[in-house]
Amino acid sequence: MSGHRIAAPDSAPADSTPAASAALDGAMSRLRPPYKSVLDLIGQTPVVELTRFDTGKCRLFIKLESQNPGGSIKDRIALSMIAAAEKEGKLRPGGTIVEATAGNTGLGLAQVGIPKGYRIVLVVPDKMSREKIQHLRALGAEVRMTRSDVGKGHAEYYQDMAEKLAAEIPGAFYANQFANPANPLAHETTTGPEIFAQLDGDVDAVVVGVGSGGTLTGLGRYFAGVSPKTEMVLADPVGSVLAPLIKTGKMEEAGSWTVEGIGEDFVPPNADLSLVRKAYSIPDKQSMLAVRDLLSKEGILAGSSSGTLLSAALRYCREQTVPKRVVTFVCDSGNKYLSKVFDDFWLAEQGLAEHEQHGDLRDLVMRTHRTGDTVYVGPDESLLNAYGRMRRSDVSQLPVLENGKLIGIVDESDILAKVDGPYEGRWERFNGPVRTAMTSSLHTLQANQTLDALLPVFDRNEVAIIFDGDEFVGLITRIDLINHLRRAR
């Protein structure tokens, strides 16, 4: 038997330095005995001080609600709303929970409700990230997608659809986070006391967003009682009606925004805007840049709404003339947005990334060959490889490159024409080389040409192949042109 000893968890090795001993003690202090359920992990999330941003005279702290088991702050209200519904007899064993959600409340309801035997039916606007939708379905929730470009009162508005579904399903409980008093209560009784304790009772401002209004109202009520000096600050996306209403007292017409989970086209019943002392309207581009900075500077992977909150918190901090202690939130994990906020090409397509503009076809090439971003295939690779690359990259055609030179194009119809036929021999056809299916007669355009040159190409049902002299630049598709026209407004 080995003579090695394992140090006891509550003590450092005898030969450790004081610094090593302190580090070990700190690490062990975060450990707890095993929990009986993952639901016991909801709440008591950590707070981190941000030290790599310019916060002026202030200290800025961020509470990591992404550490909840469902990955967002909405786990708290899901637990609270289900518990209240059970207590009040609105939700019976085997019942159905219906909700309108940007994704995170639905994830919380599924996380809490499905293990209890409830059916979860969620109505989700179609602008939400695919990661959220996949997560919801993996948990076992039923997801009904609807339009994100319509407002309250429209038949396809997500809240109206959810309310209608709940009325049609026998015994269904409509959670209605926007008006359910158990929503703000969750923050008044858990989130608020946690922040107050973690910051030693010294909190000058809390920066929040409003989706349903529960965080604002719950925290505002709590701090009004225990710390009257604490200011509630609203971070709102440009296009939302809430910040303009607070600033001017007038209800403006809602615009559109890309950030998910916060901002509204109406004032939710749960949102007590009288609690707000300062409000900031944050553009989408600023939110996206901020949340990416949060990752690169502080190593914190957060969702798009956290970028809005961080931007507002930084603006508030830099405006202060005396030192203050300010706290905001990582509302949810950035894992839910890898295909959007953290995808350079998605940001470019949305017009949310900085790109040099030339006034010619170069402005439309999303994936340039000279930067190594072009997805391509070699002529001797298999058609199965080409098909797989198209699927993974969400494209319908690939340039065929040999020794860095463009020699052809292969698209879905080329592959289909080659592999279609009797089952016998199908896999041999899939394994055939790309050069047997590609189109090698190419019509090309020069990068310095204008948009007018694209239409004849698309009329021939071709993709535009762009060169700069003899150098291959990339491809332009119809969707690239549509994206460009949408951004140029």
C-alpha cells in the first residue's frame, strides 16, 4: 500500500506557504455537502468585482445568475411561481404549465416543472437563439414558435397566444410572469438579501433590465426597506418603450432590437417604473461589444442582455463624481448565444460589427478567402464531405479550391444530381470525388463592381463569384444581398 498521504480537506499541507494555504482554504470554503436536488442550487449565486473596465470613481460588481442550474436568473421566478400555484391550488398533479417566454423563463419552468410531472407548453418569439430552443426541447418542453415582429393585441403576439392556449387546455395554469406576483417576490426575498449580504450592506446602485419587471420591482421594494440610498437604474435596449417613458413621461411607438430577454413594447403589470432613478437606452451594437469585452477582459461568458446591463452600469459609474458601489447582473449564460452574439458572421449580417465599407461588391462578401474565412472543398474530397460541410456551415454551395486557386463551384443540386438513383451503389456515389459533380464553367465579377452587376447573375440562378484581379475573394448569394439592403437603411 502506498505511503502517500492525502491532505485533509480542512487543512493545508504542512509544507505549504501562507499564500497557498489561504488559497486552499478559500477554495474549500466554496464546497458544500451533496445536494438532494439540482433545484437546491437555485440562488445563492456568486458576485465578482469587475477590475478590467474603466468604472470611473466607482467599484462595479456583477452577480453571476448564469450559475443557476438552468443558466439564468429566471430559475428563481420559475421556482417561486410554481410553488405559489401549487399552494393556491392553481396547479394540480399532472397539470399543464403554459407560458410566453423569451426562452429563459421557459427553461426555468421546465427545469422545475418537468421533474414534478407537469407538462410544459411554451410560446417563444422566433428571434430567440437556436441554443435556447434546443435546450427547451431537450428538457421535454413543447415549444410553439411565433412572430417577433408583432405587438400586443395581434393574434400571433407571443403573450396573447400563450393566454389563448392556456384557456383552451383543460386545467392549464398560465404562469404569466408579466403579472404574477410570485415573480417580484422571488427577487424581494432571495436576490435582494443575497446582494445586500454579499456587499456588506453597502450598495449605492443596482442596474437591471426589464423583461417582465420582476427583478426591478422585487429588488426596488427590498432596497427601499433596507437601504433607502440604493438607486435602481434601468438598462433598456434602443427600441424599447420603457427608458423613453421614464425620461419623457410619454409612451413612444416601439421599435425593434436584437438583444433577447429585456426591453418591451408595453409596461408589464409587474414593472413598477416609479422605482427607477436613472434610465439608459443602449444600442444593440454597444450591447454586443460590451458582452464580448466581458468575456475577453474578465473571462465571463454572458448573454446579450448582460451586455446592455454592463453598458448602462459603466455609463452610470463614469458619470459619478463620488465613489459608489454598483452592482449589475449576468442575467444568463453566453452558452445560449454562441451562434449569435459570439459569431462574427452573424454580427456582420445584422450590421452589428465594425467593417470597412468600400461602396462596391466587397461590402457583401461575408466570408473572404484572403482572411481564411471561406468554407470550401477540394476537388478530390468526397461528395459526402462536401454535403457535410454545407450542412455544418448553413450554406448551399461551396467553392472548389485546388492549391489555393478556384477551379469550380459545387452546390446542392450538383450533389443531388450525382448521388440520386438506385439504392445499390448509392454510397459509392456519395464517396465519389467533388470534381465529378462540380461546375467548372465559371462566370466571375470583379470586387470593384457595383450591386447592379449581381442581378443578371441571380437571374441565371447562379451564385456571384468575386475576384480582385486574379485573386479569389469569395461568394455573394441572394441572402447576402438581402442582408446588405436591410442594413443600408
